[in-house]
Amino acid sequence: MHVVYILQSEPHGRFYVGSTKDMDARLRLHNAGRVQSTKFYRPWKVVYTEQAADNLAARHRELELKRFRSHARLARLIEAAGAQSPATGA
């Protein structure tokens, strides 16, 4: 299974949207500074995840979330997911 995720920078509050097959390994890369677009905002925490059937579905959903372009809109998605199910999110 692939995972679409949203990370939040702990010190800066920024969001990052991505997808991966191995969430634990990917989070370690983000927090180790090995991902160019996130290395200056470390540390990161996972605030939202959702499962995707395959890589293509995960990439489509990732791009959909990236098109939100709004911190507030991503925050509402995270909040709604947390209210619906304790298994969704971090």
C-alpha cells in the first residue's frame, strides 16, 4: 500500500504534502535533512495520512492536495480527518 501524507514543521507550522510506500523511512529522510524542499524547516511530524491502492493513485491524490495551496484548507482537512477517525492522521 502507498500512503499520502501531510507533514507539519514543528517550529514553523508549515505543511508538506507527499506520498510514499514506506512512511517511517520517508519521515526519517525528511527529518535528517535529506529532502531538499523540507530540510530548512525540521523537525517534521506526521499530521495526516491516507491509504492509496497504488503509486499512481497516491500521486494523483498528492497532487490534488498540493493544489489546495492554502494552509487553512489543509488544516481543515486534517481537523476533519481527526474528528472522523482516530486511525487517520498522526
